[in-house]
Amino acid sequence: LFQGDIGCGKSTILSAIEFALFGLGDVDGNNLLRSGEKKGSVLLEFQVNNNNYQIFRSIIRRDKKVTQAEGYIVDADVETTYSVSEMKSKILKIININEKAQTRTTSVIYRYAIFTPQEMMKQILSEVPEKRLGILRRAFNIEEYSTVKKNAETFLDWGTGEMRVNFGITKDLQEKETSLYELNKKVGFLTTDVEKDQVKISELDKKTKQLKENIDSLKPKQVLVLQLQVSIPLLNNTIERNQNALKQEQERFELLKGELDSIITKEHLVEKLKPAYEHYSSLKDKLKELEPTVKLHDIAEKEKTKLEQFIDNERRNLESETNKLTEEKKAELEKIEREEKSIKELSILEEKELSLKKSISELPTLREKSSNIESLISKNRAEGLTMEEQISKKQKEIEKVISIGEGAPCPTCRQKMSLSHISKVKAEFDQEKLGVGEHIGYLKSTITTYEDKKRENKILIDNLESKEEYLKTIQRELGKLTEKKDSIQSSKKTLQIRESRINENIQNLSEQNYSLEKRRKLSQILKEMPILTKAKELYTETEQTISKPEFDRIEFRYVENLQEIKRKSKIEKEIQDVNISIDALKIEINSDERKLHENETLFNKNKDAIRDLEVLEDTMG
């Protein structure tokens, strides 16, 4: 039995059980899931035939639609996951309800036999007996049996009629005639009986009409009695519930009154603790006021240490750099000394270079002269070869003319020659050949002279070219020595720079002329430190004072009691509300008791109506 006020959750528990057993069915999931929630679930544990079962189902909100997800059943400590339809079939078998497993509908048996919403129960009670019977048939899933019964009765009537017809057709006619005679006799007797019965029926109709009128007059009283049977226990429950509530409110009033008295006591204690707490608060405020200065002190202390470390590092760096420059200076001096020794031969080589340059100054002229001689030799040789070829050609022509004799063609005009002409041409050729021979001899003599000059010139050129190669060797050596000389000059300049840097560093170290910006900041911090240190010492002293245990106890007691005092107005308001609630409950209890008395009087007056109605209905039956 579930009992409670409207809206306390009775239907919610039964709806959760219904959802766990049969799923959503035709129920809108939005009615089960709290507004704003994305998901919800039910875990139902129960026993059937001493076997423990657990059923889990859940629903999920997707967009605006709420659907159910897969669930599971724990049977004999074994968890098995099922789909929605499989799970409903399994549960119907477990709880032994003979009903079709339809996922789109809820359980009719559960809805009407176990959990019926209030409005639906009211409708069932107010229906006529025939409709109530139909509802119960649907609830217990026996409506199909009623349909089968009606169909069987119809079929039986039809079959009986058919059998009678067939039996009558097949029976012997003589027997039928005898039977007919007997039947006619019986009809006569029955007609007499019917007339008598009609008189009786008329009398019974009158009695039946009177009974119906009596029943109709009793039915409103029956409904009233049924309603009173429901309302009287409800009123009793309401009165009892309100009396319990009144008792609780009265107990709550006593508790609130005790709390208010306690708060008044604490108000006196707070007034007593207030001077010590205010002194403690002033010290805390002073601490809070000093905190920025203390932070500045800590920052300045860190910055001071940092600057001192930086300045010391800068000094170390200058000393390290000075030592390094001194070592480099020493190494550079040794290098310059070595290289100056190696360039002492530079002037000697420069003199040799000038002498060799002067010696080989005629080399281009000699090379040009040698080239000209080579050209003249080539030219004379070409001219001699040309003249020899011409004489040889003419020699062949003359020999050909001589071999032909008179009538031979003239080598010059190609006319036929006579013997005298041939002799003349031969004499002229001999004369020309002699002149050419002399000229070729002159050319050969000239070539020999030129070749002698060429050989003399080559000896001079070879000698000068040898000197030129030596000059190149000297110039390469001079280049190296010049580079060393330039390197020495560069090293001397670098040495001067290092010397200057060493002197500068020594001066800066002796005069502490480095990290000037950092030294300026450090000086400023050292000026501010006494004030900051004094503030830090005052902060530490104040902090030690307020850290004493008695201050902690004062603060705790003061704040704790102050918090309780703040509840005073709320407690007073609650006492006022409780008084109002007590008065309202007393009024409601008095009203319900009067109503209960009225209903009981009405019930006692009409309770016999049900018995009278049952007697009349039995009589009608």
C-alpha cells in the first residue's frame, strides 16, 4: 500500500516499476525524464519463486525526442544484455504474465490489475457492470476467450439446426406422421397452457416494472455509499496526516524557540568579545597594510643580491678579459718578432728584382725580332720553292716540245713551232733557268744568314727567359714577404688595440668604472632598504602577536557566534511561518472532522441501500 500527499511521488515509483518491467510502450518518454536532463535510468530488484532478479533500463534524450536504450537482466548473478523487444518477452516469462510482447504498448494487466492511475480508476468505478466486465477482461487478457465463447455458441446453434434439418429429412415419413399427430395434440394442450402463462407473464411484467423502479431509485444511493466508502478512509487518513503534521510543526516550533534563545545568548557573548576582536582585526588590517611594503622589501632584497652578483660577475669578466688580452699580447709580440726576422731578406730580393727586370727588358724586342726573322725565312723559302716549281714546269714543257720536234705547240702562244723557234725558246729557257738558279742561290744564302741570326737570337732569348723564370720565383717570394710585412703591420695595430683595451680595463677595475647603471640601481636600493627593513620588522612583530592562540580562539568564537546571530531574523521568520502553519492545520483538522462526521452520518443512513439493491437484483435475476 502506497500512501502520501498529492505530488509526493507515489505514481512516480509505480511508473518507474512499469518502465523497468515493460519499457516505454505507449508512454511519452518526456513524461519520465526530468526537464533539462540528458539521460535517466531505473534499476529494479525483485524475487519470483525465491529467485532474485535485477532489471536495468535507461532512456536518452536526443534533440527533442526521448528514446530507450538497450538494458540488461541479472539472473542467477549473470548479467545479460537484451534489445527492447527481447527484454520485454524475457520479463513476461519471469513474472508469468500471459500477454503478447508488443514494444509499442504497455502491459494491460499491469495497468489495470496492479497500477491504475487515479483518473482511470474513477472511470472504471463509474461504468455500468457490462463495461466494467469488458475492462476486466482486457486487463486479465481473457477478452479473446469471450469472443471464442460467442463464436462457439453461434456455431453450435447453426450446427444444431443443420442436424435437426438433416435428421428430419432422413426420418421415416410414417413415423413423422405419427409424431405430427402427437405434436398436434400437444400443441392443443400447450396452447391452453400458453394462455394461462400469458396471464401470469402479465402479472410478472407489472412486478418486474415495480422492481426496476425500486432498483433505479436505489442506484444513486449505491453510488453515494461507494463514494463515501472511498472518501471516509481518505478523510481519516487526511486528519491523521494533518495531526502528525501539526505535531511535527509544534515540535519544530519548540526547536526554533530553543535556537532563538541560544542566539540571544550568543548576542551577549559577541558584545563581550567585540573589543578584543576589533583589536585583533586592527592588527590584521595593519598586517594587510604592511604587506605591499614587505613585498617591496623582499623584491628589493632579491634585486640587491641580483645586482651585487651581476657587478661581481662583471668585475670577474673584466679581470678575465684583461688576463686573456695580456696573454694574447704576449703571443702577438712573439709572432711579430719571428716574422720581422723572416723579412730581413726583402730589400735584397727587391734589388735582385730590379736588376732582373732591367736584364729582361730586351726580351720582348728579341722575341719580336726572332719572329720577324722566322717570317723572312719562311717567305724566302716559299719564294725559292715557287721559282723551282715554275722552272721545273717549264723544263717539262721544253722537254716535251723537243721530244715532239717541229710543229710542236708553243708553251706561250700555243702556235705550231718551227725548229728555229724551238731553238730560240730553248735558249730563252736556259737563260731564264740560269737567272732563276742564281736568284734561288741568293735566297738560300739569305736563309742561311737569317737562320744564323735566329740561332744567335734564340740563345739570347733562352738566357733572358731563364732570368724571367728566376724573376717570377723572386716575385713570389717577395709576395709572401710582403704579405708577412702587411701581417706584421696589422698585428701591430691589433696589438695597439689590445694594449688600449688592457689599459682601459685596468683603469675601470681600479676606479670601479663598470656596471654603472647597475651600481646606480644598487645605490638607490641601499638608500631605500632601511625604511623597508623597518617595515618588515614591524610586520614580523605584528604577525607574531596575532599568531598567539588566544587571538585564534577569540576570532573563531566571535565569527562563529556572529554567523549564528545572522540567522536570528531567519529563525524569527520561521517561527512566524510555523505559527501560521499550526493555525492552518488546526482549522483544516476541524473542518475535516466536521466533514467526516457528516459523511459517516450519511453513510449510516444509506448503507442498507446496497444490500436492498442486491436483493432486488437477485429477485430480477
